[in-house]
Amino acid sequence: MKKALMLVFALAVFAAPSAFTAEKKKAKAAAAEEESTVKTSLVTIAPVGLLYGALYANYETMIGEKSSIRPRLGYFKFESGDWKIQYTNIGVTYNMLGRHKLDGFCWGPRLDLYNVSYTFSNIFSSGDAAATNISFGLEIAGRWIFENDLVLEAGVAVGLYTTSADVTIAGQSAPSNSNLSFSPTLNLGYAF
């Protein structure tokens, strides 16, 4: 009986680690497969802005396990009374990511540099000028990456918007005071 118990004990001692190792290998393989399907970069545009003559494009890539960097470019042109104003901008956001990498909740500080050109024209006078604007603030977004790698992102950005100089053309001041900005965002794109 002792020999039978010793044999069972010996089998249990040697079989348990190999069974544990096999399970560990399976779990590691499953994690590696899941990791290989995680998207690490994406490109998006703001389609609603296109309706108003604005083009905003973003590229985002992971730079750490829970962080990413998002450079962006933008162009916007509009008219306000006798004023024609054109913005071009370059910006960057450093995002902290949730547990699902790029898919899910993200937030982080943002910085944008704008080159703004102003044109004033009415029947009495005309002229143009330029200024540099800086906006810094916070961006918060929720993002969904679908099975076909399409991206839908909705969020909001808040920031302090400052102007390098007051612009006055022909005695008229441009609408360019420092203020708090609030920008809802809706982006569509592709993850890879």
C-alpha cells in the first residue's frame, strides 16, 4: 500500500508542474495572439468640419504601454462681416490610454500653434495682417475600433487661446481676443 501511495505521490509531483507549464504556455500563446491584433496607430479626419470648409487630420501612435502621441494638422477659412480669416495649425496631444490601448477612453494635454491671416475689406478701406495664436489645454475622447479597423472617435477639447498681437486694419480690430475655447470633436479614420 505504501508503494502504491508513493507511486501516486511521485506521479502527482511530476505531472502537476508539466500540466501547469502546459496551461501557462497556452495562456502565453493566447496573450501573444491578442497582442498581435492590437492596433498601435491610427489616422483620422473630422468629417463635419469639411461641411464648413475646415480640414483637420490626425495621426496617433502608441509610444508606451499606456500612452500615445497625436500630431495634427488643420486648415479653416471663414468670413465674418467685412473680415476674412484663415487659420492653419499644427498641434500635438499626449494621450494617456485606458486598458484597451487605442480602443477606448483617452485623455491628455494638448498644444496647438496657429498661423492666422486676416483680410479686411469694405467700400471705404481694406488691408491684411497676420498673427500667431497658441492654444493649450486638455483633450478627452472615447474611441471605438471596429473589426474592419474603422475608427469612430468622439470627444471634447478645452483650452486657453492666446493671440500674439492685436490685429488692427484700417482702424478696425480683428475678432481675436484671448479666451477659453471649447471644441467638440467627431473623427472617423482607420487603425493599423
